[in-house]
Amino acid sequence: MNSQLTKVCARAIILLIVFYLIGCFSYAFATQSAAQEKAIGFVEKVLPLDLTKYNLTLTRYQKIMGPSDLAWFTSEVVEFTLDSKESTLVVTCTVQNNILISCNMIAKKGPVISDRQYVNLVEGVKTFLERYQTFTKVDSNDMISMLSGLDITKDLSITAGNIKFTLSTVNNFGTEILQFKWVYTVNGVEYTSLQVGFQKNGLFDSFYDNRLLYSIGDTTVNVSREQAIDIAIKYSETYSYTMPDGSQIRGFNITKDQSKAKLVAYPINSTVLRPYWHVELLLNQTYPGSVVGLTIFIWANSGEVFHCSNIAYGGIDYSDTGNLDWESPLASPSSSPQDNTSTISMGVLTITVIMLLVIGATIVRLSIKRK
Amino acid sequence: MSKVPIVICANLLIGLLSLIPQAVSANVGTAVFCPNNFQEGTDTNNEIILSRATCAYIRDMLAAKYGGCYDSFDANCTVERYVSILSTLKTSFNKAVVFSKGHRGYPYWNASPPNWNHMSLLSNNGAPVIDNVHILPYTSTKNVFTFIWHCETAEKYPAGALNPDSYGYYGMPYCWTTAMDPLMYPYATSGIRVYLGWWDGSPQFEYTANGMWNFAHVAYLFWYFMCGGATVNEALNYIAQTVYGVQYFSQTPLWWWLIAFGNVSLTLP
């Protein structure tokens, strides 16, 4: 009876492990495929490349999960290497919520083999956007029309309706990029954007587009800058934080004339963008925990405070650290022996050793039973 | 009794045994230091919790990639532990990857002569890990990937490498990399190593970077992305887009605050 029960249990466990592994693999494969399809579609339909000349290989896929407090966040990175006799390109795309939001292209070797020639860079950008519009099915005509007659020899900023367009030269780690940026604005607050970068020689560099990722919620702004700072100061009177010894730090002296407030609309635990005041209050001294200020977020429509955190830096102010508890700043460690007994934190090794012990014990037990 | 379980166990045993050489084959050595500092109330409770959690994430990611990672957190993170781990990385591995998060000190500010060139990382008990005393002798050209998240760790370079003072060579970029010939340039795209540090004050992890992202998230995203095979410039641009909603790292407040000396086209070794 016992033997039969053991057999049934062993088989059930093995089956569970197999099903679990199959489940994991198929989930990962399905997710990877969806992101991969988006990225391949973009490379094929939008990028100005002659793909008949390139071999395309998937060289990296990574799913990035948010940390535990931002568990809602995931994004996927898909990287392709495109090889031809003359050139090698690396194209990296980021997919978030199943939406392709960015892509950048690096020429690793040789010239980029393009599938078309442009009269000038503006035409190149225009064609890119037209093809991108067809790919995404998002109406970008208002943005495309802003490129007409554009002089790219100087930085500029134009606003048409709710769209603010800027052309500027941006440094991408040593490479000068002409950035074409369209931002949807309401009452001066920036919401979604499309940003496209080309090198000055006409090569596509990258794009970033969060228009499909986010929606725009209530854009009402009822709270002025002054009111926002006053609300933040009022809130700081009730705010406190805890030190490791359990003491509560409160009662901050605010330097009001150095307070800053900006009206922004970044995503707050949601894909719906709403305007809020990002207020930074500077304190009149460094408080315990190296705290020099407070960051306070206030909804612009209601004036409700929904976030407060410390502004702090990792340095030590030497005006008040004369009694730091160290032995001697000149103590030499040169005699310290090499640590041969260091406990290396080997996740894999630890798990392996534990599993080996368990498996070993199981084998011994099974062998004894058979005898 | 069926032989099936024994066969499965034996196969698992063989499979696991094959993992051991990979885990201990020590080509790349990695280390994460997190000297949460209780001296003079330098860290809030929240900062300590965030630092431990984030450094543990980073350690686990590096351990998963390389089969192991030295770590030194809290009371374990003494001057001696810095020295011993750095010594081991130098002598037992071909390449080293290091991350350290904490506070900066000036070790000779009250010495004779007083000196503000040299800097230290503050260990858990406040004792200084001095640039030219406890770091430089235990690093080498093997230190190809270093990120020191303490204040002013991107300063004093290359001055401290080219013109040592009466106490010796100074500045974290040089002391962590021994990079003198050739020198490392900020945000360059050539060379065999990369070193990241902060110009001026390093933000505490609890400091809000933008929206709902704090600097603990920034560190987490950076290492997550790096451990997936990205280059430094890709990781920094990814942070620019994810955290700040802008296309390029140079458009964030971190540009010339978080400085990457050396080759930003490098991946982790």
C-alpha cells in the first residue's frame, strides 16, 4: 500500500514538474514571439534599409520586470543583428504593454545599405514618419505637415494647436543627433510625445513614441504654482520619517524662496496621464538621514498631495562629523591578508549543493528500499 | 520498485554536477558592497531598507549571470572586507565587476597637512576605505566594470592619476581602475573598461528621480539591463526613456552628474 502510494506521488510530482516547465516555456515563447513580431514588423516596414542585402538574426531578447514596488512595470527588449558583406547593423527595439515604443540602430561595420535615396534629411524624416504612420495606424499627419519647408541648420520650436514641435541638436554619447520632437501639450503641460533622431549625415539613429502607451485623462489645472508650494509647505508640517533607532524626524524649516514647482504629467502607477505639481522644498539645514529637502506631488485639479519623499545625498558634511567613530584615518590595511575564507554568495552553487544532497539522500533511500 | 525515479535522480545529479564547474570557474569576479552607515544618522530607515533590497537584487542578478557574487552588507561591510574582497578579485579572477553604494568621506581633512584631494568610501562603522590606501593597491586593469554610487566618485580624475600629492594617488576613478595610459574620457566609446561615478552628491536611493521612479529604481534598471547583455550607453538611454520620458541620456538631469568614464559601448564582461 505504502509502495503504491509512493509510486503515485512520485509520478504526480514528475508530471507536475513537466507541466510546469512546459507552461513556463510556452508562456515565455508566446511573449517573446509577440514582441519579436512587433520589432520585425518595424524593421521591415519602417526602417530605411534594403533588407534583401541583410541577414537578420535575433541576438537578444530580455524581459525586464519592475522591482517589487513597481511590479506593474514590464518591458521587453528585442535586438537584431543585420549582417551583409559590407556592413553590420544592430537594431534594438523596446516593447512595453505589447506596444513598440522605441528603436535604435547602430552601424557596427561599414555603410548602411538603404533602400532609397533622399533629396535631403527632412525628406528622409518625412518618409520615415509616413511609413511609421502606416505601420502604427496612428494619425501623424499634423506632425508630418510641420516638416514642410523646415530649415534644419538651426534649432527651432513651433507650436500648432496642441502640438509643440522642436528641432534641436542632441549629443548621443559623442554622436551629434538632429532630434525632431513632437509633444502633445495642454495648457503648457507636456503629455505624450514622438521623438525621432537622425544623424546629420542622414542616417536613422532612433525613435521614441509613447503616444500609444499612455492615454490623457483629466487635464484640468485648478491649482497655481504659489498654491502648490503653499500646499506642500502645509503638508510638510505633518510629514515625518523614521531613523534606524526608531526616532521620528519632523518639524522641518523650509526655505520657501528656494522652493521649486513644475507642472508635469508623468505616469503615476497608471497609463493615464494627469497633470500634477512636482514641488521641491529645500530645508534650511541637513536633517538626520542626510535629508536636505522634500519632494511633494500634488494633483493639479484637486490640490491633493499624493506623494512625499526625501531629497538626500550620499556625502558627509565635514563641518559636523569630527566625531565619526573610526580608529585612525591613516591606519594601513597593507598587512590584511587576502581573504581566502570569503563567503562567496553563490546562488547557483548553494542551490546546487542543496539539491545534490537531497538527490543523494533520495538515491540512497531508494537503493536501501530495493535491497 | 520501479527504476524510473532512480534514473531521473541520477540524470538530475549528472546535470547538476555539470553546473558546478560553471559556478566556480572564476573568470569574472563580481562584488556588491552596501555599507549602510549608521554613523551620525547618515541614512534614514527607508534608505537602509531600499539599499539592502536593491543591492540584494543587483547581487542576485550578478550571481545568476556569473555563478557567484561576493557581497558585503551592513555590519559585515568593514574596511577589511573591502580590502579582502578586492584582493580576491585581483588575484583569483581575470576580470572584475564591482558595485558599491554608500557615503563618501574625506580621510585626511583633519590630518597634517589637511587634504581635500583624497576621498574615502565610508564603511558601516564609519571607518574610511581610503582611495590610495585601501582601494588602489587591490585593484588593477582587471577592474573593467565599476560603478561606485557614493558622493563625488567621478571627481579628481585625471588630476589624481597624473599629479599625486604627498599622500599619493587620489580620486576614485583612478584608484578603482588604475587607468592612466590611456586615460579614460567621459562617455567615450573606446577602451577596455568603464567606470561610473557621481559628480558632486550621489542621490540617496529614496530620492525621487522622476514620477514614481526613485534612484533605487534607476540602479535596479541599470543593472537589470546590463545583466541582459546591453551596453552602458543602451542602459543609460533606456533609463532616459523609461524614467524621464526623453529619448537620450544627455537630455536627463543625470547627464554630467552620473558620469561614465571610459568605453560606454561595453557590455558586462
